Amino acid sequence: MPAQNTKTMNMEQFKAALKRHSLKATPQRLAVHEAMLNLGHASADMVTETIRSTGAINVTVASVYNILTQLSELGIYRHRMSSNNKMYFDVNTFRHIHIYDCENHCYRDLIDEELMELIETHLGRRKFRGFRIEDIDIQLIARPTRKKYPVRRG
């Protein structure tokens, strides 16, 4: 299996993706993507706070949530629900594993191509009566160890 794309969509690629979906590169959408590039995984609240901290543009949580949801539905971002019932969006759409910190409610990417290949190979040989597997989305749920590491929100 060839190595998968593990690159995040830069601003020019993002603008091209918007154009492919007949969407305009509005200042709000560009600000959301810029914030997501910095945050990696984030809720609408977190993105809104990041945008507002720059002072460049005024946005509401509702408009940011709508933009994130639309981009997720188009496959430009992905989304996942945390155990505290908050929707988090992921700027990385390539195949990877998530580690979910259930105490701090944040996600971290785990890039392990060898493990993903093993899982895909194993599941590719399996038949699930009445189902066709479309995607593999793995999330490991974890608690921080006693040793404190800085919490990265990416």
C-alpha cells in the first residue's frame, strides 16, 4: 500500500477546495481555516475565540459552527463528538488515529502508517453481512498519566 497523504491543506489548497465546491473564499471561511491550521482539532467556541483574538474579523459562534459543519459535510474537515457532548472538528482529513483525552476533552493525532495498514489489511479480508465498510475511524480513549505533559490542542 502506498504511503498516505499526511499533509494538512494549506491556504491555497483550501481556496481551491472551496472553488471545487462552488463556494467563495469569504473572509469568514478563510479566518476559520487559519484558526483550524493553528488549532488542529477544535470546537466552534475555540475557533471563534482564536479568530476574535486576532481582531481581524468579527464572527459569532453560530456562524463559525455553520462554516465548520459545512466544511465537514463537504469532506474538507472531519468532525467527531467528544464525551462532553461537544462537536470537535479536525483539519486533517487523511487517515490517522485519534487519542482522545477524556479528562481534558482534547484530541491528539497518532500517525502510525504501519498500524493503519495492518488494520486495513485485516478488515479488507473480513465480510460483514449486510454491510460494506466505507471508512475506518479509530479513536483511542485515554487519561493523562501521572507525569504531566503539556496539553497540545492539535
